[in-house]
Amino acid sequence: MVAISKIATGNGHGEDSPYFDGWKAYETNPFHPIDRPDGVIQMGLAENQLCFNFIKKWVMEHPEASLCSAEGVNKFEETALFQDYHGMPEFREAVAKFMGKVRGGRVKFDPDRIVMSGGATGAHEMVAFCLADPGEAFLVPTPYYPGFDRDLRWRTGVELVPVVCESSNNFKITRAALEAAYEKAKEANLRVKGLLITNPSNPLGTILDRDTLKGIVKFINEKNIHLIGDEIYAATVFMEPEFVSISEIIEEVECNRDLIHIVYSLSKDMGFPGFRVGIVYSYNDAVVSCARKMSSFGLVSSQTQHLIATMLSDDDFVDSFIVESKEQLFKRHKYFTLSLSQVGIGSLKSNAGLFIWMDLRKLLKEKTFDAEMDLWRVIINEVKLNVSPGSSFHCDEPGWFRVCFANMDDNTMEVALLRITTFMHKHNEAMVPRKLCRRASLKLSLSRRRDDFMSQNMMSPHSPIPQSPLVRART
Amino acid sequence: MVSMSKIATGNGHGENSPYFDGWKAYETNPFHPIDRPDGVIQMGLAENQLCFEFIKKWLMEHPEASLCTAEGVNRFKETALFQDYHGMPEFRQAVAKFMGKVRGDRVKFDPDRIVMSGGATGAHEMVAFCLADPGEALLVPTPYYPGFDRDLRWRTGVELVPVICESSHNFQITRTAMEAAYEKAQEANLKVKGLLITNPSNPLGTIMDRETLKSIVKFINEKNIHLIGDEIYAATVFKDPEFVSISEVIQEVECNHDLIHIVYSLSKDMGFPGFRVGIVYSYNDAVVNCARKMSSYGLVSSQTQHLIATMLNDDDFLHNFIMESKEQLFKRHKYFTWSLSQVGIGSLKSNGGLFIWMDLRKLLKEKTFDAEMDLWRVIINEVKLNVSPGSSFHCHEPGWFRVCFANMEDNTMEVALSRIRSFILKNNESIVPRKLCSRSSLKLSLSRSLSRRMDDFMSPAGIMSPHSPLPQSPLVRART
């Protein structure tokens, strides 16, 4: 018997979570408009695919961004040799500038505080290694991205303690919830080292308002614990209210800056998850110094640093991209949520992210997580959509599902909506007593498309679905 | 007072090692032929700069290797989105093929066992996380690459126990040395989980012979511990004897394959350290599985995967590159060691790597590591060369220095050699007693002999000029 490590034999890798089960279902039978029209449509992957034509156009007009073109090859050697963990100055400057522009120029970022990492995945692990010892803990508001369980805990030995946020107040992070989590950690003999917030939120798609942010900054200063702000979705805020970053708040309230750190990446805002551009930005010099040394374990490929530096140094491109991206996301989000509401499906009101937080509580047989899993299996196997169940995000209440909308083309979106429509149709038929509504008139109302429903009253008068106040309020 | 982690506040990052001091000296005053001709020449960085013209020519002929050219842009989107930790199939196939070819096709590598990492730096840390728990240990033969202290220990909590290899045996790894290290670990209550070998060796530049490798495989099987073979310099073996890989030896002797793992990278063999192409190749399915999940922390950029896949899937390029690289390294190594021998400087006989293991023991005031540090400071501050002192590689004996020769162009090499010559000239004056040799004739004979270039010294025997005052060290004769 060959012995390997406890880390290797345990399940800290987190892949036993249902978050990944749907992924597997998708992979065995992925949708393709021509080859596999009955395959599973992937709506569980938060990717941003809406701006590639825009990006490709720029790429074609700027051959110098590549090390392999006639215009760029004279930089091949020096770039291929460049392994300095400080990172290329032009790369850091370009990223700092982009981060500032995404925040409307309201705050400036210092290129010397930009540290590279192996994607946001590597960034989170690196921050945990810098701030906490094995057995110490971070507070994390629920619902949260399932990857945190692996990224922050697996190899670091750090614990996560949830800050439970409830649907009754739109999952806001309240002072009471923060205090409760802090207390719980103490009772469990866990030393809390920091609080990790994701803003804009994954999976909610909402942003934190200024008062909540100030409340959070006040809390962490009182407790003298770190604040890690994952702002990976910063540029995906597609409509008012405007995004407010941690970096802005600390200019407005009293705060020990040594406690403030931002995790960033180009995976969501630009749609480049494959390029592994992770960033740790810390206001704490010792953390910058340590993280920089640790970045050796996951530097950004110099070839990619060069491409990104060239791209993000182009002010016109950056300005236009940010606008274009918001516009595409806005349109897609609006169409998707509107269409869902037509069949009585509501979601948490959101203005950011690449997904919606869909409310299917009323479709549950009972208010349990088992029922949520049952419903989820139906969605995967019958409706043939991979969506992510709320329990995998540690949501405190069953019935919520994260559904991604920016990772497919328009046609696929139509197919997905049709399947949802059909499913709800069948579901409604099963629920409505025959005497209330004839089947024929039901079919008729549901076949209308988006264009038909321009009025505010989003439910057809013939629809049998009880008008949930939640639906009205949230779409 | 804001508290961070113990890992962050400790010095496990290893940058307090002298290995990095020279680097800092270089950075404050780096040599440039025109702007800073008196600057420090970097001979402490094991880079391979000899084949870039060859590579650039290929790039210009293959625009499809880039995602940003007309020929490649149609793959931009799918590549930018590709974050699957299995890695691109064509990337894994190309790397597996390259690894096989570098070993003369004597062994085949399975693309499905190829796992990505953040450079070899990330690969080593990942393997340590997979195989050992905090407090457990890996055995490492000395002298070894200083980065291991950080890569294998810093965030993992794993310990390293040296296997002491001595100059009297040409630093070969003996059974006795391995047993001694294993015993030492037991006495210190450390559970040994594996043995890490670097073959070809950094800093020695030598390769392990078949017998040594077999003996190592036998040892780890007996102890039921893992064997990690860092073969990052595999393609830098520029002359016979031919490189023998762990992957070959395990086909020849009885071995539990679950114990065998290879760390690889394109940083040295191809000269691409900036591209962060680290590879873990394991014969153990559970390790492949676990490492693959961990690779999320340091995947290879898909943009780079695409470039490398295109490049290494070109059989002609592969074949020609391997040959070209060996040739360039052979020539540079020969010229460098030859020139050094002209002034009485010997080095360990080597046939691989991007450096030589220079023997300056006779220049030490006394046989101590303090004296080695003194000499090293002289080399950095007076001779203006950044070389790496043997102590930073945990060498058991003072007086050895690793000197890199493949990271500069010919002109810079000439400047470096002339500085070395001048230094030896001055140094000889002070160590030779006056009555033995008049200064002027010394200067004359030395300058006459030293001014000859490589072409003048064609005879293999008698590498020292008959007028040279330097005592003829048998070590020098035997090793250059």
C-alpha cells in the first residue's frame, strides 16, 4: 500500500458537491444545435461569451499584441525569458488602469500593489495562506460560490464559517448576521482572521449598497480582522444602481488599510477564464510582499501578460468594451428574466453578474433540501438544463437555483427558454384542477413570444399560476 | 497590530539565502555592453538563450500558433474560454511526444498522465502536497537547487533531509549516503515519504548512470517511499553519455510504478521560463487524479497551451530543435570550460545543464564556508560576475560555485572570460612567492598564454601552458 498525503486522500477538493454533478450530466450529453439538439444545455457555468466578436476585431487590428506576429516577434525572446514575479510593469499598469475604469475612475489603483496569481482560484488560496494559519477561520456570507470551500480550505487548513443571509431581506448582509457568525466561530473555538465578501455577488447577481459596505468596514475594523473583497464581477454591473467598490468605501470611512485586500481576475469581466489572469491587490505592504513571493506558484504566462498589457493599455478599447459588455449583459438579462416571468418564474432582482438567482420555491414538493435535489434532478434529466441548486451555494433556504445566461448564443437561449416554458406548462397542467381552466386556452396563452408581452402586467389573465407577490416584486 | 499567517511572517520563502544576494547585486548594476559595460554579468541564472533565432524562424512560418493572427483568431474564443483542468488534449499530446523524443523515443509518455502546474515551481509544491503531510520528509541529494527549500517546504510544512554527496565520489548518489540520510530522518522522528532526485543535476550538470538509477529505484522500493524525478534539464544533455530517464529504468527493473513521479517543464529545455509550463507526470493514478484537481491553482494559460501544442506537434521542428539545442550547448560549454582551464580553473566534468560546477577550492583562504563567502563577495564586487556559491546549494564542501553559461550572447561571454582571466592574473601575483617567479616574466607568460583563444589550444593533453605558475591540480586535469 503506497501512502500519499491526507490532503490527497480526503475530499477537500470539493468535487463531491452537487455543483459538479450537473456538470457531469452535461458532459455526458452536451447540447449542440445540430449534432445533439436534445442534449443538456449548460446553464451552470458562469462564463461571459457576449463580447468575443468585439474582442476579436481588436485583436485583428493589433498584431503587436501577439508575440508570434511579424509586429510582435521581436519581443518573443525577452518575454519568453521574463519570469520576474513582480510581473511586467506594463501588465500591472494596464490592469490597474482597467480596474480604475471599471469603477468609473472614482478610485485609482497602484500598479505596485498588483500581484499575480493562478486565476482567482489561485488568488483566493494565496490570500488564505497569507492571512490565516491552519485551523483559523474566515467568515463568508451565504449563499456563496462553492469553489471557496476548496480554494480557501483544501491545502491551507483554514476553516470557513457562514454568515447566514436570508431571503426575507433579499439576502442582505446584516450586522446581526455578522455578529452571529463571529459568535458561532468563537463558540467553536475558531479564531476568525477575516471576512470574505463577493461583490457583485455570486450567485445573487446583486451589488452591496453603500451603507452595507460601510457597515462591513466598520465591523472588520472593530474586530480587527481582514476584509477580502472578491470583485471579480465588477464590470458585469449592467444597470443602476452603480457598483460601489471596497476601494471607494475606505476613502470615505475610517479604516485600517492593512486589513483591506481585493481579489480580481479577467475571467468574468472579460471572458478569459482560460488565460488564468488572477490578481491580488492588497493595501497591506507585508501582504503584497508575501503574496508576491507566493505568486511564483502561479504566475501569469508572460505571453498572456503581453497580450493583456497591449489590450488594456488601449484606452479606446477599454472604454468601448466596458460599455459594450454592459449593453450585451443588460439585453440578455432583460430578455431572460422577462421570458421567465411570462411562465411565472421569478428571480431575485439583480443588476450584475452572469446569472440570475431563480426562485423555484413554489415548485418544491416540500420545503426541504431533499425536495430541492429532486426538483434539480428533474431539471437536469427532463428539462435538460444544467442549473445549480442553491444548496451547493450553502443557501439557508431550499428552492433557489443559479442560472447562467451569458454563456450561450441567442439561439441556444431560445431553446432553453422553450424547454422551460414547456416544463412549466406541463407542471401547471398537473397542478390546476380541470374545472378551473380548459387546456386549450392555456396552450394558447403560453405560445406568445417576448414581443407580445409589452405590458407591465406580466401574467396572462388566463394563466392558472397563482400570482406570487414574490414574482411581481422581483422581475 | 494586524496579524497575518505564520507562513507569511516566517522566512520559509527562502529569500534570505545568498543565492538571491548575488541576484540583488546584479539588479542594482546589471551589465550592458553599451550602457553599463562595467556592470555585473549575470552568471547565476540558469537560462537557455541559445536557440531563440531558431524558434523565431519557426514562429514566423506558423502564424496559426498564435490566437491573434488571421490564421489563428478563429480559435480565440474557444481557447480564451477553455479552463478545463485536464488541459487541451493537443497540448498534452504534444508535451508527451516531446518528452519521448528527448529520451530518444526509448520510452513513450501517456498524454493522460500529463498534469499542468504553475511552472516547475508549482509542480514541486503540488507533488509535495500530494505525497506528504506537514512534518513528513523528503530526502534530497546535495548539492541541490536552492528553490527546493521554498517550493517543497514553505506552504506545505514538509521537511527536507539532505543525502550528502561528496566531491571525492564526484558527488554521486551512493547507497550508503541514502541509508545514512534515511537513518538520520528516523532519528529526528521524521517520516520519510519520498526521495527527490534531479537528473540531469542542478547544479552539477552531470547525469546519473544506469547503475546509480537502478540502485535508487531499488532503494525506494525497499523503503516503500516515493521517487520524484525532476528531469527539467533532460534535453540539455549535449554529449555522451546519453541521458537515462527514470521512465526507462522502471521498465528494466522491478518497481512499484505507484511510487514513480516525474516533474518537468519547458523553462530550461526550451528557454521559456516566462510561459510557466510546468508538468507533473505520475505513474500513480490517485496522484494524477489529485494533482489534476490541484492544478486549478496554477493551470497553464490556454493561450500558451495553444502555442506549445502547435509548436511541439510539428515533428520536424521538434527533431531539429533538439539537435540544434544540443549543438549550441555543446559548443558554448566546450569553449567556456576550455577557456577556464587555460587559467587553471577546473570544474566537475559534465555533459548536461546550463551551467558548470566550478572548482575554486584552491582559491579559498581556508577550507571554510566563511572563506567561500569571502571569495564570493570578491567575485561579485571585484570581478563583477554573479555566480552562485556552493553553500547555497547545501554543498557539503566549500569552494564550489555554479556558473551559468547559456544565458548570454558570445560577446558577453568574452567579457566574462576576460574578467576571470584578469582576476586570476592578479590573484596569482599575490599567492605566488616572489623568489619563485619574477613578476614581469609572470605577467608576460600569463598574458601570452591567456591571450590565446580557444582555437590555439587544440591538443587534448596538457591543457596548461608550461609557463603557468598555477600548481597543476590533479583535480583540474581529471575534470576538464
